[in-house]
Amino acid sequence: MVAEILSIGDELLTGQKVNTNARFICSELAGAGIGVQRIIVCADSVGGIVEQFRDSLRRAELVIVTGGLGPTHDDKTKQSVQQFLERKLVLDREVYARTVERYRKSGREPSAYLRHNAMVIDGAVVIPNEKGLAPGMIISCTEHFDGHYLVLMPGVPLEMESMMRSTVVPFFSRKSGSVIVHSHIKTTGIGETALADIIGEIKETLPDGTSLAYLPHMAGVNLRVSSTGKDRGVVESDNRGVVDAIAGVAGEFVYATTDISLEELIGRMLLSRDLKIATAESCTGGLIAGRLTDVAGSSRYFEQGFVVYSNVSKEKVLGVKAETLDAHGAVSEEVAAEMAEGCLLRSGANIAVSSTGIAGPGGGTAEKPVGMVCLGLAIRKGGVGVEICTTTFYTQGDRLRNKARFSEAALRMVWKELRSSPAQG
């Protein structure tokens, strides 16, 4: 079974919203042994949607549609399915009763919209919406494409994800005749070309049914190993063999072989060691702290963050010496060291990381070019004092890319410290 994903909404085509649903759907379908061959975005036009239904169902047994199920005039999905399949809408009394009760419990008066919301395509398998109001639907398209299905779900990620897990994946897992396994290899500190050179021989000897994809992002590159076949044991074994082989030759750059971010991994490492971290940032403007605190539960290990952009603030807030700034300049390992030490002492954390650099586009010199960042790390070593280390990192890009790579380099520095010689509280 192969699938196509159809995301409906003018806001996706104008850039007002980013289509974040497709990645989740692809991952969930893979677990059911269903591959996705196309991801399509369609405007809120009945004619265009109907045409896309017909086009996608010619190629795929399963077409998953998100968006366009709301009450406003630009929500055209149900209307488009009616026209395409020439079916009527019927009231689902269970959906209607549940939504009316939900309204009453919240102290609101049920509106006329709730009846319209509970209208579903005749013959559809209704997908309950545990996170919202609009029901989803699984529709067998027997009129035109026997054995092919349309699945309609809201575009709201929380609602769609709940429906995929509770109903859609179990329903189609029984119909899929294959197994697909995706594994992620997360790297840091290496570019795509260098990584390709390291794993070149492995790529040339992949097992049948296994492929390797490079997934570059703003701060680096990750890998995805995909394996497909009929026998789950063979597929999983082939996939794990490739992952282990790549980790074996590129281990110093591989921080995880699961789909986890570097900041999430660092959080787990800090928690397991009962350590607290703090940040002192100049050129990254709080980005390092932002990434660390993007992780749920980070309050258990993130102590404090300082953003000290000017030289005056570096002196007043963190105690950086004026003579150090005068002698070496703000962008220097000496200043990064004093920023990290000052952050550690003022925050009471066990480990502190600092950044000072030139994100651009201006401000660079021949000695200190745009894309240069100096990083500091200060670690409490039990009763023997504070250990400080520094490094300088260079990259090329625009301002936002440089800041992202600076933050990645800082987190990589923390990860390496925790991995090699964990600080002791």
C-alpha cells in the first residue's frame, strides 16, 4: 500500500502557516508499513480539490487529507468529497451529542454550527475527535476507485495526531502487506560532504530494500536509514545493521541513533547526573537558552540565562574585566572564559556555557571575520574548584544561519563534556 498526503489551505500556499502535519503522518504510516510517495498542498477551491482527489487516487490506495473541515466559508473539504463521490451528508448523532455535551460542560450555549459540524459523508467510518470538535472520516471510494480510501482529518496538529494514533494507523495496519522501518542518525560537528566521505563504503553495500537519506538542516546534517520488506525480523535486522555500521565509523560525530534533538539529549544527561546548567550569551542573543528550554521539563536542570550583548553588560552582569576586553576584544576566548566563569558563579549551576562572536553581516575584520565565535565552558569539579575550557569556531552563512550554528557548536561543547568527563555537583 502506498499513500499520498494532501494538505488543504490557502494559508499553506501563502506562507502564513507551515505544513507541519506531513512529517508526523509519514512517520506514523511508516510504522504501519505504508510508504508515502507524494506530499501535495492544495488551495481552498472545490474544483481544484476534486481534481486532486481524482489524480491522487489513481496512483495511491490511500490519500490522507488534512484541513478544510471547519465551519467557515473557506473550509471546502466535505463539499469537495460530496461532489467527487456524489454522496450526501448525514448527521452523525453520536458526534452531535458529544459536541453539544462538551459545549454545555464548558458553560456555553450550543450553536447551530454544531449540527453542521456533525454532518459526515454517507458511508464513512467516523473518526472521533478527542481533542476538538470536527470529526474525521475514513471513506472507501468504491464509486470510482475500488479498494482506495480517502481519510479526512482536521488540520489542527493536536487533533490530527490523536486521530492518526487512535484510529487511522490501526485501521490501515491490518490492510498493509509490508513492513517499513525508519531509523535516524543524529550528527553534530560535521558537514554533508565530510560525512558522505566517511560512510561511502557503507552506502555502496546497503542491503536490498534499504536506502540512506541525508537530511541537512541549518546547523548540520542528519541521516535517515529506511528499510522495507515483508518480514519484520529481516527488515529490522538490515536496518539496525546499517545504523550500527555508520555509528561505528562516524561515532565521534553521532550523538544519537533515535529521533532526538541535541538539546533534549543534553537535558537527559544533565538529569541523569543531577546537574544544573546556565548560559551566558552575547552573539547568540539567548538562542542557546531558548533551545535548552524548548524541551519539556527543562526547569529541572536549566538554572539561569544571561544575555550580555554590550561590553558594559559583560562587565556589570558577569564580572568580565575591563582590561580583558581592552587587551583581547569582546570576541576572544579570554572573554568567553570570563563570561562562562562569571555565569557559573552567579547562577550557582554546575556547568555554564558562553558565546561571543560575530554573526554578521557586518562587524568582521581580517583577524576576526564574520562567522567567528568564541565559546567558553566552566564546570564545577566537586571540591577542587572550577575548570574552564574554551574554543573558537568558524562558519559561513547569513546572520540567522551563523547564530544557529553558533548555538549548535555551544551545545556540542556541552555534550562532549558530559559524554567524556561528566561534571560532579
